[in-house]
Amino acid sequence: MDTVKKPPVIWLNVTIFLGTFILATVGVVWYGMVEGYSAAHWVWLVIAFVFCGMSITAGYHRLWSHKTYQAHRSLRFLFAIGGAFALQNSALHWSSDHRVHHKHVDNNDKDPYSAKRGFWYSHIGWMLREYQAERYEDYRNCRDLQKDSIVMWQHKHYVLLALATNFGIPLALGLWYGDVLGFLLIVGALRLVLSHHTTFFINSLAHIWALNLTPVKTRLETMGFWPFSLLVRVTTTSTTSSSTTTAMVFAGGNLILPNG
């Protein structure tokens, strides 16, 4: 019987997803039972979660992927930092994947996270193997973004920025409040898992539920999963399969760290 050989596993991504999920569930619960959390832990969790979410939705998605608006250099810098904190790859790579997704939405052969390949694949599976290895560094569809010095600065230093924000911010808060481990668990692991999966649900649940409900598809994406979606509603024109619809397009998801 002929079998299709699966692409190599991206062990770095597997380790990050699995490790942070264990910390965000078992670790957070255990530490809460043993030491407990203060109001500061939860307040900073919300602040960090919103910062990451806005950097992805208003920055990576609306500003850079769709070029919906222009932003001052200082705001672009904040989005670049927040995007690294969200650990969803650089703005250049994220935008490249998202533009491919919109050009070939739910096309199993071309859409990086096609919902027609099932919930697991579109939610997280597409990031666990090298399904897109042949075009991983092909950014020809983002020549405009390559002219943005902040985008290219973040892309060049993405790994360093990701490490500095994901460890540095929780560590700094922990030192300030006298609870390093607690803040690493809450603002580090739990915030990251929540940030990841609210984005990933757009690619999986929102698309799967709406595959045959095109008129409401992007409305579900916009209003159903991001708690701050009411802050960033921008109407855009999306062309799919030679039919043009006006849609509220919101989020996507991308590989966490370079696999090459």
C-alpha cells in the first residue's frame, strides 16, 4: 500500500507548545495551590495578553498584512515588540503566510492553514511539521514590507526579541513584586498559551464553522474570539475564488520560530 511520507517534525515548535501548555495548566494550578497569586498577577496577565493581541491584530494583521492604515514609527516599534512577545514569528513571515492564506483560502495545496484539512491541522498541526519548507524564506509577496526598517529590524533580531520579552518581562515583574516564579507562570506561560490559542481558533474553529456560511464567516472571526475585537474593526475587501465580498478580516497564525 502506498503511503504519503509526512514532512519532518519541527521539534522546537512541538517543545514550545507542549512545554508552555504543561506549565500553563499543571504548573499554574500547582503554584496557585501552594503559594497563591495576588491581584497584580492577574492584572499584568490581562495587560500582557491585550498587548500581544493588539500587536498581532492591529499590527501584524491590519497594519502589515493588509496595509489597512499607516502608523507612526513609535507605534510600529511597539507592535514589533508585542509581536515578538506573542511568539508568532516575525511580522514579515507572519504577513507572508497570511497573504498566501487570503490568496488561496482553504485550498489544501496552497493555504498554509487550510481549514479543509481538519481542526487539528488548521489549529496547530500545520506548525508542527515542515509543510511549508519550500517557501519558508520566500518573501516575494511582501516586498512592500521589506522597505519598512522596523519590520526588517524585527525580522533580523526576532529570536533575540522573543527571548528577551518572553523571559525578560515576566522576570522583571517578578523581581518588582517579589515573586519571580509566579510571574513566569502567569505572565509568561499562561499568557502565551492564551495568546496562541485565541489566534489559532480563528484558523480552526472560525473557518470550520463557517466553511459553508461565507456571508457570516469573517463576522464570526471578528466577534467570536478576540475579547478586544471591538477595538479594531476595519472593513476590507477580500477576493476569494473570483467572488468579491466585503468582510471583517481579523487574525491568522504562523510558525513560532524559524525551522531552517
